[in-house]
Amino acid sequence: MNINKLLFVLYLIGAHVCCGELLTPVGATASSSASDTPPVNLINNSGLSLPISEASLHSNEDNTYWASSYSGGTGWLVLDLGSTWAVDGAILWQYNRPNLGNLGVSDFDILASTDMNNWTTVMSDAYLPRSQTDTFGGVQESDAFNFTSTPARYLKLDIKDNHGSNALVALSEVKFTGTAIPEPSSAILILLTGGLIYFKTRILGGR
């Protein structure tokens, strides 16, 4: 068991989770992109209303989204959180340029990794609805996707289809939800605390 998985197990044993944080990736790469719509647009809050939250709305302004080069509507994205977190959800804002909703992401998988070498599928055959605002140029709400909490630094969106175009695929913004995994020194304290709780409840019968 590597150190990230060990810390994650210790975290689950001893930590009290109150709520997940909204996580903004620090890096993004893509299978391809147009020159004026790079993958960094997925993580730089461009087009999102303030304050930044899951409830933020995405505008329909140009060049505030990622779009692939001509790819037949498929592709992939890898988002880097900068460090390993216990990730339990993804927040996506669909592509919503006027009259171009067929370019938006439709079917996709989410994979997680701590090292970019070993990947675990955390969500299969997810579906992102076509933007309902694309015909009149309105703002776009987010869609949330929840999955079992998994230690990850890198999240991959494997895009398998768009909404009916054979040209390219596009997406406006990506964030994740999760909780911090403690550093090794904190993990030792968590393990000791968990051991004391177990000793009190199982050995002493809660006395």
C-alpha cells in the first residue's frame, strides 16, 4: 500500500468529515484544443459569476471555454489538483454558446489517479445534458456528479460523445469536491485517536 492510500485509510478511520470543499484544478491538459480555446479556460473561472461556487452561472461569452480541434466529438481532459485529495464529486458547466449546443459534452467517464500511471474509474457512462440556454444565449447552471470518495491528484474526463456534431467537442468549466488528506504527522495523530476510540468503545464498553 503506497503512502497516499495509507493516509486515505487513516483519514477514513479517524477523521470527522463535515463537508467537502470546492476544488479548482491548478492544471489542465487535453487531447486537443483550438488555439483560442485552450484547456486552461476550464479552470480559470473565466465566464463564471461571483462569488465562485457550485451555484455560479457561466456566461455565453466567447473564448471562456475549452473546445477541441476537429475530433469527431470525442477526446479527453486531465485535471491536476496540485496535491492528493479525497475526491468525491465533479462539478461541470456545459458549453453554452448560442445555437451550438450540439458541440457540448454528452457521454463521459471519470477516472482518478495519484500518479498519472495507475487509473481507477470512479464514474462510468455519466451524462451531461445539452445546454438549455444555447438557443437564446443565456447563462449556464452547473451539473453535479457524485461518486465514492477516492484519493486522487489527477482526474481524467474520457469524453465519448457530444450532442450530435461530428466536428468537435466543448466544455465551459470544471471543478471537483473533496476533503484534504492529512499529512503523515497528522495521520499518526488520527491513528492514535482512532485507536483510543476503538479501545474505549470495544474494550471498555464505552465506559
